Amino acid sequence: MNKPSISVITPSYNMLSYLKRCAASVADQKGTAVEHIIIDNMSNDGTMQWLQKNNKVKKIIEPDIGMYDALNKGIKHSEGNIFCYLNCDEQYLPDTLGKVLKFFNDNKDIDIVYGNALFIDEDNNLIAFRKSIKPRYYYILAHYLYTFTCTLFFRRKIINDGHLFNTNYKTVSDAMFVSNLVKRKYNFGYLNEYISIFTLRKNNLCLSPLAKKEQQQLKLKLPFWIRKLSFILLILRYTENILSGVYKQNIPLEYNIFTNDNLSCRRKMIAMHVSTFSKQH
């Protein structure tokens, strides 16, 4: 069997309906050798049975101590030259992995690629678009990881250099992971296309009380001057957003996703009204 070009890692626990859509969005990527590694924390909603029958994915079914523990397991089992992670309630848009692979091949000096995401509600309706700016160390430290993880892709050298997720936290280790890579001067490249779908649910982990608590814990560990200047850093980030054009989007906006109604092919959706995002995002 040929070595995969890209390894997609998905942590899973009791989200079978979303996991099926996530897996379908990886399986239909064209022209790219991909392995999809799903790490399931002993789900009791039928996920384990579905995984055992699914020959298109690699699976690790065993207890873990949270999402970041699962991601570390997936990273250690991955074989691709590029790795990424996609949560159950996220999807890749058509040809995402091909575009990412081409970007890496065309830009040998780039270590990490990031792109744009679309946000849908639980009925699959588009509610917002999210264009990205470059991850910056102090922006992330002062507030949160504003680049969505479903749009991030990493060369294998990140693994070879020993970088993994901190399992002491349950919601903010991705921010720690990315900010550490920024601090260590890895090169980030921007793929200015919508490449991923994020489903906004009422119980998204990133919006949970635990996430807010852990974000506050991290802020208390920051140097005093960063905490003191956090508002200025926020203004700088929004200014960069404006200058980069991240709030501009032509409509109508089309996107193709998998829904529970049909997992054999994508459903074409057309949004006539779209906005930038609210809340902390």
C-alpha cells in the first residue's frame, strides 16, 4: 500500500450522525492519497459498531482522557507527509485536500497552511463566513485562537520536531499548540479559499463554560504587559482584518456539503444572505 500524502485525524465520542458526514467529506476528496484516522473514546451511540464495519478509515477504539489525548494518538499513528485534524461536526469542502497538497508542493518553505471556513447551523444553513489572517503570537495569547483548526494543515516535520498537544487542558490546547509553532518561527502560508465547514451547535466545546474558564486560566499566566495591552492587541487584530478584506464577501455563496439525508453525495446549498461571525469567533 502506498504511503498517504495526508493524514486526517478525527477524535470521536458519541457524535455518530456528525461523524458520518465528516468521514464522507474526507472519503470523497479526489486525487489525493489520504488516510482518515478516527480515535473513538468507547462511544455508546453506535459509533463503535459503525467504525468496525467501515473499511475506509483507520480506527483506534479505546478510552482516552480527552480530545487532545486522542489527537496525540492519531498523530503518533499517522503516516502522511501532511497531517491535519477535523472534528466530527466539521467537514472538508470538495477538493480541499488537493488544493492544500498543491499549495505545499508549490511552496516548499511553508510548514503550516491555513485557510477560510464557512459556518452552518444544525439545519445546514449558512450563517457566517470566516476568512483568516495570519496567526500571531500575541494576538492568540491575549485572546483566543482565531484561526479555525479545521483549516490548518501541518507538514510532518512538526511531528518529527516533537510537537504534541498538552493533555492537561480540555479546550485550549490547540491555541497553545499553534501559538508555540508561531513562537518557534515555523512558516505559515495562507490558502485564500473556503476549504472547511464548521457546524455551530449550542454545545460546541469552544463555547462551553469550561472553555471560558481555561482561557481565563491561560490569561492569568501571561506577562502583565500582555494582559494590560490586550485591548490594544484586539484593536490591532481587527484593524488587520479590515485591511485584509476579511469582512467582504460576494453573494450568493454556494457550498456543497453532506447531510444526514444523503451520505452518498453532497448537497448543493446556496446562501443569499451571509455575515461575518459574532461572539468570540
